[in-house]
Amino acid sequence: MLASATEDSERVNLYLHPEDKSMLDFAKMNDRADNNSRFRAMVAVYRSNKRFRALVDKYAQTAPRGGTGA
């Protein structure tokens, strides 16, 4: 994972479905990794694993957009 000082970091906001948030909260209860750490880990895998990146990119292209009710 790339380390970044707070003053050098870029903040990202996102909306999650309540079930996705619950899944992340459950994972945090089990392993005590906070959501920031979990998302940084997912980005690290995205950066280093071409198959994971291709799968994520495919889902991203077809994922429903927030606020549309879809």
C-alpha cells in the first residue's frame, strides 16, 4: 500500500447501499480493520492485480449509479 501523509492525501467520498455498509461494519467487528484501511487495501490489490482490476473495471462500467433508484 502506498503511504500518504494527511496533508498530501486526496479525500474520496462515496455512497454505499445499506447492505454494503453493514457488510463492512461486520468485517470491522471481526478483524478490527477500519473502513479506511480496508479501502486502501482494496486499492492496493487493484493496483497490483490485473485480473482483479479488470473485474472491478467491468463491474464499474455496468454498476447502477447512486441516486437513480436503480
